[in-house]
Amino acid sequence: MYHLKYSNQHDLSVFELPAEHIDNSIPGKVYAFMTKKLFQPNVEIEAKIGKLHSRNGPMDIPVTSEAIVDQSGGYFFRPGIPEEVFYYVLDQMKQRMAPQEQSIEDKFYKLGHETIRVSNDQHAIRKMGMEHMTVYCPGMGFDFRVSACQELPVEQLPQGPMHHSRVKQRWSFPLDPFTLDFTHVSTHGYDGRPEETYEIELEIMNVEALRREYELHCQQQPNRYFTLVQSFLSSARILKQYVESVAAAPHAQGHGHAQGQSGYSSAPEQDYSHQYAFSYGTEPSSRSPI
């Protein structure tokens, strides 16, 4: 159902219109967004599942199709999904492959207008140039956001009082050309009370290889740049659709993950997880090395 074959020559061949010129569509805006960020050093590009909110709660915008939202209007994106949905999808992925697991403690320090993050008391970074593109999905339980930022290393660990801390338990699945991360986040602020979130994100595994594809495009050489950007966007949509199908499934008695239960009585009727091919219309042997 979701397998795509996306041409980097003529998406609408009847009109002889190159795909990169479809600038007013959501794929076109994602192309422009990612291309603008692509050549910044230490850039990280990811898509997260969550929900768009206003000050009064979840957004209800009168549109009938996906829309990119200008968050300067007081809207904000809250990443994360319900705990039982998170663990159900994680369990489904674990049945397909073994994840790479990490436990990370982040400590945050304020230095003027900058925030420095120290991970496991060893590595310090500061994030710069953070930009988001939030896609509102009407009539759905979740939206998604594409983000890009620079993560620049800081040579000297910061001194002084810590602003807040965060403990992350992460399960990562390398799915060429992306990485699918499941992260249980416990954030501790000044009041000491933890805030628990359960986040799923899709991250580009090798930005340098994506740069090379774009350079080939600029040189009018055969390349897969637009195909891979479209694949990233389509994969985020498929991931969100699978999360939607799990969230809509009937609940089992005794929610939670403590006893190995996902909180759902059975797998959803539509299982999209096997379709995380991420190189649509290709066999694994022909995938890009990104």
C-alpha cells in the first residue's frame, strides 16, 4: 500500500515539471528545509511523532489535509506518545531485530543565552540553529515534526549550578538509510519532580552521504537526493500511521509495561512496521549507503 517509486526526474511527467520545482507542496517545502541545513557542520536531521498544541490544548485546525503550521502563532509541538503505545511498537520492532541500547544521563547548564548539555559527565555540546517544520495531520491522533540543528562540541565542561537533568533509556534500530530511536525520557527540574515522556524519532543516519547525493544533483549527475528526502518524509508518515493504528487498537486488561504487557490485546489489524523499507521500490541490495 505504501510502497513508493519516486522519480527524481519528472514527478508529474505529463506536465514535464521536475520534482524539485514543486515548492508549494509539503515534500517541496521539506526539500527546501533540508537543503538549507544540509551543509552546516555537525547537523542533525530528524522527524518526531507527537501532537500540536495551543495554550488551550490539542489543536483543531479547520483543514482537510496535511498542513505545515507556523508556530509563531502561539502553537507548540509536544513530542511523545502514550507509554503503552510506545512499548507495544518497541516490542514489535524487537521481534524483527535486536536494538542497540543506551542509558544516557544529560545535565544542562545555562551560560548566558546558551544551554550546554553534558552527557554521562563526559561529552559537552551546544545546540545551534534549531529549526522545525511541524506538519499538522487533521483528524488524526498524532502529528509529526521535522527538525534540524547543529550539535557543536564544547571543549571544557561547564562549571556552576546545573539547570536541569534528563535520564534517557534509548533503543536504536539502524534501518538504512535512517535510524529509528525509541527513547524513554525522565526530566528532572528544579522542583525535583520527574516528567516522563516516550518519544519515537526517525533520524538520518549519514548526513554526509546525503550531501554527496545533493552535490551530484547540482552537477546534473545521476543521484538519489530527492528520492531519499521523499523516502524520509514517507517513512515518517508510515511510522505515524503505524502508531495511529496501535493507539486505536482495543486495550487489554492491565495496562503498562512492567509485566511485559503492551497494554493491547492483539496486534493492530494493519501492521505497517514491515514496510519501513526506507528505500521505496528497491531491494535491500540496491539501497543507498546513506
